[in-house]
Amino acid sequence: MANKLLNKQTVLQGALTLTVSWMIIRILGAVYRIPLGRLLGDEGLGIYAVPNQIYLLFFTLSSAGIPVAVASIVSEKMALGHYRDAMRTFRVARAAMLVLGVTFALLLFFGAEWLIERGLVQIPEAYLGMQTIAPVIFFAAVTAAYRGFFQGLQNMRAVAYSQLADQVLLVGATLLFSYLLLPQGLSVAAAGANFGAVPGAVGATLMLVFLYRWQRRDMLELAGRDLSGAREGTLSLLKRIFIVALPVSFASVAMSITHLIDQWLIIDRLQFAGYSHQQAVALFGQYNQMAMAFINISIALAVSLGSSLVPSVAEFFALQNMDRIRYQLSQALRLSILFALPAAAGLYLLAPQLTELLFAEAEAGVPLAAVSGVVIFWSVHLVTAGALQGMGKAIVPVRNLVIGIFFEIAITYYLTPVLGIRAAAYGTVVIFVISSLLNVIMLSRLAGLRFNLWESLSRSVPAALIMSAGVLAVYRVSVIEMGGNTLPTLLAVTAGAVLYPAAILCLGGVRAEDVRRLPGGGRIAAFLEKIGRG
């Protein structure tokens, strides 16, 4: 009854919904950086990047783990039939986020100057941007509670709609404000771009409030049927929320601190190697804002799978159905690797061409090629972290991430003077190689996971090799016949998008069970069964 009333989605349906949303968001995020990069240049992008990283740190300190915590608790209570308590969990979380959001927004606004004076921010031009982006923390904190509630109900559409509203408004406002303020100077224009996040955050909050009011009627109907008498106290709920949220937030904090350390370390070590401050900021912008934009697009499916696994695993863990957890996790891992391999290969092969195409900056292809392999390991980390969070072991992926970060910092410090900006890219790859492997080991102990890596790689690796050969051939022939970069690159990308699915289908890398539960997947599954891919 609850599933039907609330229009609950399966893991794969939810993942597909979030993936489509995430892909649109990331494509918009990459595309808007084309005019933004040409407005601000790589130096301006470097200035623009710092307030975003500081905002991310303050947001993660206040509320980054809240969606996971609320989702897992709400999902657990829904599975047990405690519908009233599921509503109370959300209300308690929302009240806490209102307080924390205001507090951390004020801390960033009034603490921006202190961060620069103490040398924690190495780019003083970012001062105004840090102040203008501060209000986003409040709205993002409130939004986190709503998203956790919908994620717990396994209604990923509401999450996706809010994310899309946020990104569309952000893109438009960022470009508008930076363009209007460019005559005032590069630092003011960059601050205008930072302020562009405010309309997006407000829009996402209003969207979720509207969707909640719509969903509330169904929840109240379910609550009226709740005869369990279960009522967890406010302090107990807060404790449970933050026991789950804090480790997840700490993981995000660790990554945010790592980005801040990288900002300071990369610029310092590049200057040590003989680059000017301006050149070092430009190289940082190429890596952080250009190369990583492609990586963020490429991990879209893994982000969605990890998010969808949290409430689903929490539900089955509450019912102690370990067989179902193992099945869902194995399926998610296989699909994440299936999509990550061709993405990593394509980014490596066409790195300078892609950055030239989008950012008119072929040099950004150097860090992109170096960091391309992270797509595979980051994808595995995201899926396994989602499963561990759903099982109430959120501290485990955090610990494993921190272990990887220590190695990353050492690599960046010692190798940047030798390898330049590539050292930071290699360090990022190392983080997720270590964390993903440690996550898999832990899941094999906790859930008895026996993931058949050979089964996944034996088909996806040959398919990726076939795709790579085709991509290179199409690009080289196109350059000879047409010249330039735009058309040859687009044709090569199109060839890869056609060749890999065809190759993986011929090699039997996709089975009927992989697509059966997707929206409209029944016909595709029937076709796969007909050709012997059941």
C-alpha cells in the first residue's frame, strides 16, 4: 500500500531518474563554463573556484550528511510501518537544518576576511565571492532535509526536479552577473559568478516545499493507518540523524579540506618550481574547473546508483535480507564499471581535444588525461559507500577516504615541482583507488559480497578497446579530411557512443535482468532474451 500510494521507485528506476538529472546538470555545468571561462579566463576561473570550495566546506560541516541520514532512517521506519515516526524524523531534521543553516551562513559571511588574513585562502581576490555565496548555505541546508525525506521514500523524481531547478537558475544567473560585472574588474566579476548560486538555491528550496505539500496528503493518509504506537523521542532522533550524518559530512569535509589544501599546495609548489603566481592560479583553474568538469559528468551514473542504494539497503538491512543487499550491490557495481570504463578511455584519448572544444584551452587536456582513470575507481567508491551508509556503517568509507587523502597530499607536495599540475591529478586517482578497494574488502566481510570482477571486465574491457580504436580512427581521418578540432572531436565522440554499446551488446556485457526494471526496460529485456542475452 505504501509503495503504491507514494509511487516508490526501484533502485534502478531511481538511479536512472537521478542519472538523467545528474547528466543534464553536469552537462549544463560544463557548458556554462565555456562562456564563463571565456569571460573570466583561466585566472578568473581560479578566483571563482575558491569561494565555491569554501562554501562546500561550510555546507558539509553543517548538513552534507543530512540527506543520507534522513533517507536511511525514514526508509527504515517506512519498512517497519512506523509512518508517523517517518514524518517526525523529517520535521526534526528540518528544524535542525534551519538553525545550522543560519549559523554557518553567518560564519562564512563574517569570517571571509579572517580566512584570508590567516593565509587559509591563498587568493585574496576571492574575498567578495566568499561573502556573496554565503546565503546559499542556509538554503542548501534546508534543502538537504527535504531531499533526504524524498530519498527515504524512494521518490527520486522530487530530488531530481529540485536539482534541475537549482542548476538551471544557477547557470543563467552566474553568466548574467559575471557579464554585467566584468567592467568592474576580474575579482568583482568572479564574485558575481559566485552569487549566481543564490537564485538556484532559492529555487530548489521552493520546488521541494511545493512537492512536499503535494506529497504530505499521502503521508498523512498512511500515518492515519499507523497503529504501531511507535514514537521515537526528539533527542533520540537527533542523535540517530547526526550519528549517520556526521561521518558522511566528515567525508565531504575531508574532500573540501583536501581541495583547500590543494589550492594552497598546488599554487605554492608550482611557484616553487618557477611559475609566477598568475601562471599557478591559471593552472589550478585548468585542473579544478576545466578537467574536473568532465570527471563530474562521467561519474553521474555512479552518483545516482550510490544515492539510490542508501534507502534500499537500509530497508533490506532493517528486514535482515542480506541476499537482496548482495544482489543489488553486485548489480550496481557491475553497471557502474560498465559505464565508467568507456568514459575513462574516451577522456584519456581525447583530453586536449575535449578541453579545446569546450574551454578553448587545449593545455587543460594535460591534467584531464592524467586524472581520467579516476572515473573507474570513484564510481566503485560511490556505489560501495552508498551500500555501507545504508547498512549504518557510514564511518567506514570516510575512514578509507581519509587514508587515500594522506597519500594524495604527499603526492601533490613531492611531485608537483617535478610533474607540474599532473601531480595533483595523479593524487586524486590514488585517493579513490585506495578507498574503493578498502570499501569492497569491508563489504565482503559485512555482507558476504562476492563480486565477480572477471565477469565484468572480460566483456567491458574488450568493448572499450574496440571503442578506443574506432574513436582514434574516426578522429584521425576527420582531421585529415576536415581539419580543425570541433567537427573531428564531435564525430569521434559520436563514434564512441555508438561503438561501445554495440560492442558490449555483441559481447554479452548487458543482460535482460540489467534493464528489466528500468522505465520502458521490458521491451529491451525481451529483445535481449530473444538474442540469447537473458
